[in-house]
Amino acid sequence: MNMQAIMAQARKLQGELEKTTKEIDNTIFNYENDNILVECNGKNEIKKITIKNEDVLEDREMLEDIVLVAVNNVLEKVKTEKDKKLGKYTNGLGGLF
């Protein structure tokens, strides 16, 4: 394989990687249960937190735990999606991405 072909393949892979990254960044991920709804985009930016059960507002410690679990869960969903979709491009690159 000549150098031009290698460079063309690298540019193609870079374009695919950028497109997939942009798609993930623009995706909204949700965590929802009876008490809370949390929305986050693929950039790990929390976009919305909705308390669905007003009873939890009376117990600060419970509310803090509910928010903590919800945020961690939605961020894990983002990470899992990134690993799944970007892993084919980044595996074997020693953590460069």
C-alpha cells in the first residue's frame, strides 16, 4: 500500500470519527424513574432535571441521593454509547481519544 492510499484511508476514518462524535454529542440521553427525570447530551452536559415526585422535596437527604444516582446513571449511558460507537475507531490507539 502506498503512502497516498494510507493517507486517504486515514482521512476517511477521521471523517467517520468526527461524524460519529458529532452524532453522539447531539444525542439526548435520559434517566427516569418515578421520582426524577435527568436529560444529558453526549458532551456530558446536564440539560434538564425534573423532580417528578414532590414528596421527595421534604427529605433533603433522599433527594440528594436520587439526584446523585440519576446523574451518575445518565452519564454512564453516555459513556457506554461512546465506547460502543467510537471503540471501533479508538481501540488500539493507547487512549489517544
